[in-house]
Amino acid sequence: MTQILYAQDEAGNRHKVIQRLESPQEGEERADHGATRLVYTLDDGSPVRRVDNDTFQIVRTGAYISAISD
């Protein structure tokens, strides 16, 4: 399952955030015992961390972006 969200930084630049379910790879050990999890990335594949319902953090730069309605 994939969902597209949109967010905006302080400068007004819009970003496409892709939310998808990720299942563990076969043989991969995980602390959450193999449960699927939500993974967030920008359109270019850069990882994003969800801070709360309205805020994301771009991992590479530490910049915060806010969810917007499209």
C-alpha cells in the first residue's frame, strides 16, 4: 500500500512524501519481531521521519516540513 502526501518547508517549497508499508526481508532480524512498518521517503528516495500528524523531518538535512492539503 502506497500513499502520497504533500508537505511544505518554511521557504514555501512543496515536497511529495511517499508513505508505504514495508515488510521485513526474509531472514532479516528486527527488534519489532518482523512486523510491517510505515516508511516515508521524498520523491527522490531520501528518507523522511514522521514527527507527528502534521510534521516530517528530512533525515539527510534535519529540516522540518509541514503536511498540507492538496
